[in-house]
Amino acid sequence: MADPNPTPGIHHVTCIAGDPQRNMDFWVETLGLRLVKRSINQDDPETYHFFFADAEGTPGTSMTFFPWEGMSRGKVGSGQVSRTAFRVPEGSLGYWEDRFDDHGVDYDDRVERFGETVLPFEDPDGLPVELVETEIGDDDPTVPWTEFVPEEAAIRGFHSVTLWLADPQPTEELLEAMGLERVGTEEAEGDTPGDERTRFEATGTVGQYVDVLPTIQGGRQGHGTVHHVAFQTPTDDDQEAMRSAVRSRGLSPTQQIDRHWFRSVYFREHGGVLFELATSEPGYTSDEPLDDLGGRLVLPGKFEDRREEIEANLTDVTVPRAEQAEADD
């Protein structure tokens, strides 16, 4: 079997939230991401599915949430994505610290990691998130959304995810089979003290890093935890080749599932983290014009016929707008 084309990196990360309005206010107004899709969990249509991304919903930029209001708060532990990190332009962390002070966001002291400066913080549900200063080239594929945050500080897609694993070796071998290269190891200061953080690098520009940390600390799924991480397999052929490579390592990936804006394959890797493989197309503009992304509740396929029933079971939410925020001030 031929090796699959290497994954360019992370496609999206999906997390669990509580109150949907609080979730939307934080990720749109405080962090300045664009709501590029307002939809439902296709496996649980009484729950929203929000997609926050750059201005165009570029692959590698979308942080998505299931706001399961009735679920309790989770705990990060082994077998989970423990941290999700975003890229921000060099020199912008001072802006973000001031912004977090103004908005009452809990954040920690900056740390240095693999030669980069990292600002850790939590969202309102306790989800561990980080901003990492990086050089953003003129040819960068992301497009900053500047309704709430200026371009010189705007989030520019994913930097990395960190995996907590009881036995990292099988997962590390899987990442290498997916085309990520082991690039270094250093002491994991501020994570699990005394342990080592090993970094793997994908071939793309956005969401190109996966860090692995050993820990046996127990966790549970709930508000403030990651549900799954999706990796880019841009075409159907790429995805099928990667699916075959995953199967050859003793894992059990699903058949391809149509998720309306991309096509997906899911599997739990050896340490228990839920991985997804996601295509680049058809993309978030396949059912809404670029200028109107996130403007309405989109119900994929068969769910449109149930619109009245579905809308009746969803909490009303309002998308933050800069002009309204200025008027409120």
C-alpha cells in the first residue's frame, strides 16, 4: 500500500460548551472570530453547532462547539486534547493581555515553548486555550476577521493541539504515519511538570503542530473539553488513502460521512482521542454567500424539512455586532 499524502495539518477542533449565547459572545466579541456557520449537531439536532473561524472559513481556522446546556463541566485528562492553541501576529500578546483584562478573561503568565511565546487562558466554560505569537507571512492562507479585533492582532487560525496520553508511543507512530514529522522534545513546563512535550509538525502553514504529553491523570467529557480534532485530508482520494493507513495500524475508522461542508471519517486513536479526517470541500460558502456567513440557521439536507420543530427546541441567540457593542458602550 502506498503511503497517503501527508496531512497539511488541523482542519477544525470541536468542543463542548454550556450556554450558547455566552459561548457565542466570547468567541465572536472577545476573541474576534467570525461566526461562519450557525447550524445543528447532525447527530443531536436539538443542539446547536457553531463554527467560529477567520473571515472566509479557511481550512485550519474553525473552532466549533456543541453547546450541550444540560451537561456538567468536564475535566481534562488522559485520552483528550488538553489545549488548543491559535496563531497571532508577533508582538500582539500585549494587546491580548489588555483585552483580557478589559473583558474579565482568566489568563496565565506567558511561557516560552519551542522558541515561541505562549499566552494560556480559559474560555467561559473552562476550556484551556492558548495564543502563540508567530510570524504571519504575506502569503499566509488565512484572512483576518476585523470586526472586533484589529488586523495586527487578529487570530490567524490554529497553531497546535496538545494531546494528553497514558502511553504516547502508539499515537506518535500514528502521527508519523499521517505524515507529521517529529521535530523536538522539551520539558513540559506548566503542563505536567517533569514530563516531556514532544512536537510533531505537519506539512502545511496553519494548524501544523501536534504536541504529545504523557499523563495518567483521569478526565471526563463535559463543558470545557474538546470533543474531537479533525485533520485535513483535502480530497476524497487523500481521505481514503489516509483511512486505509489508519486501518493498517489496527484502528477502526468509519466509512465516509457527509457533513455538508466537508466529508468526514472518524476514529479513536490508540490513546482514546477522537480523530476526524475532513475534506476541504465543499466548504462553508457552499450554502451561504461569503458576505452572509453565519447569518441564519443552516439545516443540512434532510433537517430542512424539520425546521419548525428544530427551531422550537433551540435557545434563541443573537450574534454580536460591533455597531451594537459600540452603541451599548
